[in-house]
Amino acid sequence: MIELEGVPELIDPVMICAFEGWNDAGDAASSAVAHLDREWKGEVFGALDAEDYYDFQVNRPTVWLDGGVRKVTWPTTRLSVVRTGGGDGKGASRDLVLVRGIEPSMRWRSFCNEILGFAHELGVELVVVLGSLLGDTPHTRPVPVSGVTSDPDLARTMDLEESRYEGPTGIVGILQEACTHAGVPAVSLWAAVPHYVSQPPNPKATLALLNRLEDLIDLRIPLGELPEDARAWQLGVDQLAAEDSEVAEYVQSLEEARDTADLPEASGEAIAREFERYLRRRDPQPGPGQPGGHAAEPGLGDGRDGQGGSYLRDTTSGRTRPQRSPKDEAAPEEETEGPEDES
């Protein structure tokens, strides 16, 4: 039975979920939810029983010292609530329920039912599951983010893709389908992470997910230092790529393919979304409960942003430049890294 004592009544709540592991390339998705929790000072109100869902030989507990006393932290999924507005008409007035944990090892249907139980008790109006995957995308271009749903009506009203993916799936796909069958509106947002620089963190992909989430739920999200981290990350990858002629040549080929494919997108709705985001962020008065900066993102659309400290490699073959491009695996939902790419 789910007990939610002490949780205040929420305003138009949206549940945002992310899970470490197979659906979290570069830790981009889990880092996005962690950012929301940190910036809005989320309050944890619940956790799933780790014994029910995790194999501790796969996801091991950790031991740490607290004032000389040894303590154990068990891998699990925790839920927190953030209040994004003060109810005085300024800023956002929508609350968020954040779900962050590790992809479960077992009992996925029970796991999803428990998450849906929380959503029902809290009056959640929409579930958004964040994911990130490895793809043929150059680090020098804006990170592609796909919005996917299994609900045809939701796809039409929210300008999303209707999922057509067939193949192996992760907890993101299972949770989205569970929501659909339970009659809960659900969307998944997928960021594509360059497969040749897949090591976490990837602040540029995290930032792209947050920008897309902001558009989806019409909520101004405090970005803090994330835009600067994204610029530093790209600069570091630029420097590493410049040191290897094969990698530089490969990145150039990805850039040419991406630019050709994106030509039709350089107008209309894409420009309108960017302009709306710009107008939101020039507002000098942050809403109540919105700590941190609301920095604009100079450079994120022109290929001059980034952060350093990553390595360039193909995670499947160990080569610096991959033998072939996995374009045939590209699909908006779980077209992703195979089990060998699990984090």
C-alpha cells in the first residue's frame, strides 16, 4: 500500500522520470532529473523497496562513513516533489514529481505499477520519461531530441512522434506503455549522444533534454551553470578531435550528413520554438521558487559550445574511428546502445 503522508497537495503535477543504465547514454537523462531536483530543492517523500527490484550483484550497495559510523546505501528508485511556483501569479505554478533511480533488474511490471500508483495518488496529469541513446550525431551540432508517445491523440495535440519502434526495449519503453494502458498520458524524450564520445557526463545532451522539456510542459527551468558546462564540454571534445585526423574526418562527414538532413528544419516551427525560448529567458524576474540563473544559450545552436575531459572512442569496437555507421539502428525510441553500452 502506498502511503503519502506529509506530501502537500500539488498544482497541476507532472511526473518526470529517468533511470540510470541502458536508456541513459552519457548519463544525460538522469543528470537532467538530478538538475531539476538540485535547482528546485526537491524533497524526497518515497523510495521503492530495493529488495523487490534489484540484483545486488549487478547494482551493488555502497558503504560509507558518517561521523565514523559505517552506513550502507542501497540501489533503488526515489521520488521527490518540487514546487516550481509560489502561487502568486509570478513564474511557474506547476509542481513536479521527480522519479530517479536505476533501471530495475527484475519485476518490471510490478515496478511500473508502483510508479503508476504514486502518480494516481498525487493526481499526476502527465508522465514524461527522459532517455538518451547513442547515435550518429556530431558533437558540434545541436543535440537532436525526439519526443515520442504511444497515444495518437497526444502525438497530434503535442506535436510528437507516434512510436513505431520494434525491438529490444528498456524500462523507459515499458513504463511509457504501462502508462498508456493505464490511461495516463505519457511522453518520452530522447536525446542522441555522439557514440564516439559517450562517456559521462554530457552536459550538452542534458541541456537539450531540459530545453525540450521546458517547451513540452511550458515551464521555465533554471539552468544554473549548465550552459557554461555544455560550452566547455564541446570545446574539450573539439580539442581532442583536432588531435586525431581520422576522428576529425569522421566528425566532418557526420556534420555534412546532419546539415543536409536539417536543411528543411531551419525554418517554421523550429525557429518559432527557439524564439519563444529566447523571450522566456530574457524575462529579468525569475518566478518564486526558481533559484539559479536563467542564462540564455549563446553558441549552442552554432557549434561553438562544449566542455572538456572526455575520450574519443567507439564503445563497441575500441577503435577511435568506427568501422561503420550504425544508421540502420536509428529509431526514435530505443534505437540505441545494446547491452554492451549499458552504464
